[in-house]
Amino acid sequence: MQPGLFQTILETFWFPNVLTIRGEIERKMASIAAVKICTEIPAVAANGSVFSKLLAQGVDLLLPPEEEGENGASNIGSPLD
């Protein structure tokens, strides 16, 4: 495999799109995939910035997705509300 190809795929396709997944089961599956990539792909484990971003997205996928209201604002209140 070409060096850096996996990182390019993550940066081009995974990072911009993964948090748009809506189904609960689908989000869990993507979260598991993110953690498996972090732990089983040596090139990702060796790259701190890619590793941390992928791991953070894996955790974010376990949280309920924010839903936008009619004006584009989130329907989820802030912790200070």
C-alpha cells in the first residue's frame, strides 16, 4: 500500500462525514470501527494527530446526535440553561 494512503482516506472521507451518521446502531458500528482502526492499524497509532481525532470521533459517535431546529440552531440546550 502507498505510504500515507490510509491517512489520506481518513482525512478525505472519514473525518468530514462520520458524524453525519444518524442511526443508533450505525453510529455504534462506526464508533467500534474508529476504535479498531486506532488500535489495529500501526500507521494510525503512530500518528498522534490522526489517532486523537479518530478516537475523539469514536467517542462523539456514542453521544446522541444534535438535531437542528427550523432556524438551524441546535435543539439541545446548553448545560447552563
